[in-house]
Amino acid sequence: MSRELANRFREVILNGKFIANTNFKDQLEETSFGLVTTKIGSHNTISVLAQHIHYYISGVKNVLKGGDLEIKDQFSFDFPLMETEKQWNDFLSKFWSDGEEFAELVEKIPAKKLKENFVKPQYGTYHRNIDAMIEHCYYHLGQIVLLKKLISEDKSL
């Protein structure tokens, strides 16, 4: 079960096509810095959505490595403005490496532990939280795909 969860996570972040016919790496790696930082109305930019997902990956990864859950929902969209293409490329490198490390940690979770509470009983099990992470990623991947289409179609942006 752990390997299946890890592979599903890899699909949405790094290499899959099964669910959405795309993944974060496909959508972000060849997308221009100008496009990922373009703001449409009150919507988040693509770069902010990517950082939001990375924030959760990083926070849950810390727990999987034996640390505390230090992230808070209220801060999950609070990031410094991306000002250069180098910052964006550095972020993407970190996103991909943290994504792979997260998947490797998930693969190592014993089946018994998947049924245990994640940090606090009200958070549910490890299994539920990893499933939720995958679903959360797909949710924001869909937003990124739509934003890319809207920005690309509206040349006045």
C-alpha cells in the first residue's frame, strides 16, 4: 500500500499522466517566469499555487522524517514575491527533490503505521493524510492548468 501511495504522489508531482494527463513537473518546468508570476484579478499566481503545494509537502515530509508538524494553514499562501527567473528555477529544483524525497519516505511507511493517527487523532491516519495530499495536489494542478490557458489566451495580460 505504501508503494502505491508513493507512486500516486509521484504521478501528480513528477511523472504521471493517468489521472489528469499531466503533472506539476510537466506544467511548470517549461513555463516562462513571466507566465507563472502573472496575476489575474484576485486569483493566486501559478508560482504561489506551486509554493503552496510545496509548503504542505515540506511540512508533512518533516513529520515522515520524525519531526513535528510545524506548518499552519493560515501561512500556506504567505511567500515572498518571486522576483527573478533564478529564484523560480531554484524553487523548482527544491520542489522536485522534496517531492521525490516525500515519495521515498511514503514508500518506507510500514502498513501498520498507515493505519495509525497522523500527529493528532483529529487529523486521521497517515493513509488518510497522504491521500489528502495527493487530492490537494490534483486540485491545485487543475487550477494551474486553467490559469495557464487563461493567461496564454489573453495576450493583454
